[in-house]
Amino acid sequence: VLGNMVAVFSDALVKVLEPDQPIFQFVFFRQLSAALLLAPWLLWSWRRNPPVALKWHLLRAHIWAVGVCLMVVALTRLPLATANALFYAAPLLMVPLAVWLAGEALSRQKVLTALLGFVGVLIVLRPTEVNWAALAALGVALSLAVNNLLIKRIPLQQPIAQTLFFTNVLSMPFILALAWWEGGEWQWQMWWPAFGSSALIMVYAGLCVMAYRKAEASKIASAEYTGLLMAVAIGVWLFDEQPGLPLLLIPAIFVSTLLTHLCGGSAGREGAALQMGGDIGRHVGVLMRMDDRDLRTATLCGMASFFSALFGTPLAATMF
């Protein structure tokens, strides 16, 4: 949860770039920043824990590098909330990949949790820019999912600083070659956004390493969605991205109701259930391109379903 919140601020530093700025130069600056920040910890732990599993580090480093390049493309061309909505396909991808790469058992509950989480993201954020930048964002999701699962291949005794160092450094020759192929003068003004973004994303990556070492990937997958509200807030605050009311309504109702109860306030469950259920039902209808009459029916179905789940009374909820 904390890692995803930090990652949104890293995304914001990437988004300040202009779309026509050299991508591979920026990625190289990020990698160089990470190497400089991690070098003291690496030297301190080198004798106690000599590096092992270098082939897995090499694989993860190049997957990470490709993912970062795609991330720069997506963030500089899509709204922050839309890009993050597509990044959140990673938990959905991790569920089947966990079976293939990590040999984890696939239960019905894990599949349902991942599917419902991703469907919720699509309904709330409604990403509409289905173009090559959106495809780049889905590529980022795939790289994140594979990289998180490959953590299982790295021994537990390996320090996190070493893992992060190799993830950034081992692909630097590849990115430097791409930057040379890209051509143009080096734009050193990108150094500070790259440095800040790298520092924040290393915090995210370190927290991910800790989390995925201690629990099954499919159990952590649903927690990956918690950066959603932060992405919306940062987009509104820093980039004047104005989400519509349907985008804000569901999380606003949920958070406000939760805060009311935590602070000792009096708030019934009925109003929140009606508004959240009705809004979700309506947007499912919009996605299915229903006419006005069917949209009203879909709204009522959403309200009834929330009441049914909340009180365990399906017939009474339908009549209500």
C-alpha cells in the first residue's frame, strides 16, 4: 500500500517531461541516479553477502528497463489517472503468471479478487484513450507483473540494496546504446526529475521486494490497487486533470463514510449502498451501451445488489 502511494509521486516527476524529449536519455539518467544512490549500501554489504543469482538479476534488469521506457511513453501522453488505471492491470496479470512462473495454487477466490479489482478500476476511471500510448501502459503492467514474480528466484539472504542495484545497473549498457541510437544532444536538465523519480521508485521497489518475499504474490495483488485515489488526487492537484463526478463519486462516498465511522459520527449504510451500487450499475450499463430505459434498470440492479449483499435480503432489496 505504501509502495504504491510512493510510486504515484515518482510517476508525477516523469509526467513533467515533454512528449518529444528523448526517452532513453531520461531512463539512463534514472539508472545512473539509482546506481549512485545505492553504491554505498552495495559496498557495505558486498563482503557479507556476495552477489548470487546474477542471471535472474540480468533478466529482471532488462525487463525493468523496457518497462520504464514504456512508462515514460504512457505518462507523457496520457492523463495520470488513465495511465495508472492501465498500470493496475499488473495484479490481474500476476494471478495466471504466478501459476506459471512461481507454481502457486490458483484458487477461485484469488481469481475473483483480481478480476473484481481490475473491473472496478476500469469502471471508476473509464480509460478511453485506446491507442499506442495505452498499449505502452499495458506493457508496463506486464513488466511489473513479471518482475515481481521473478523476485522469488532471488535468494532471501540477498540484501534488498543489492537487488535494486543490479536491477538498474545491469541494463545500463542496453539503455545507453538505445540513447546513442536515439541521437540528439544530451539534455542534462532532465537529470533532477530523473533523480527524484529514481529515488522514489527505489523506495517502491524495495517495499515490493519485502512484500513479495514474505507472502504469496496472488495474495498481495489486490493491495496493488490502493494507489488509485492518490493517482487521481495528484492528477487534479499538479496537472489540472479534471475527473468527472462519476470518477470521484464512488471513492468519495467510501472514504467519507469510513472517516465518519472512525471519528464516531452517525452514518447509516443505506445511503452509501444506494449511491455506490447505483453508480456502478449505471456505468456497467454505459459500458454495455444500453439505452436510457435499460440504464435506469441497470442503476436499480446495482442498488438492489448492494442492498442484498449488505443486509443478506435479496428479495427485500429488489422490492425496495
